Amino acid sequence: MLPLLRTVGLRVFSMASETYTPGSLSAAFVTCPNDTVARTLASSNHPYEVAEVISLPIEQGNPPYLKWIEGVVPE
């Protein structure tokens, strides 16, 4: 399953930027059901020994989406 996600991710990146260059820097934002799945996905598809896994605060966004996400995601 993870190789499939990697292939899909590369294709999506290529479609969004119209180009994909192996070895170039890129960022991917992936929605995962929990922290464990996110870390496993990042670590297993990362070319380096130490994967960069970070969390960012949501400071702005589409108000209806933010209201919806607040009601759906547990604290």
C-alpha cells in the first residue's frame, strides 16, 4: 500500500507543479487518521535516515471548513 501512496503522491506533485525532478526538494501534506499512521508513512517513504516530521498550527483558513473540522476532530 505504501509504494502505491508514494506513486500517487509523485503523480499529484507532478500534476500540481507540471514537473517532477528526482532528488529535488518538495513538501507533501497528507491527511492521516492518526499520528502513528502519519509517522509510519513519512518514515517509510523518506530517502534520508531521519525523516522530517513536524506539526504546524492552523492560524487561518476557510471559516466553514474550520468550523466543520473543529466539530469533527477530537481535541
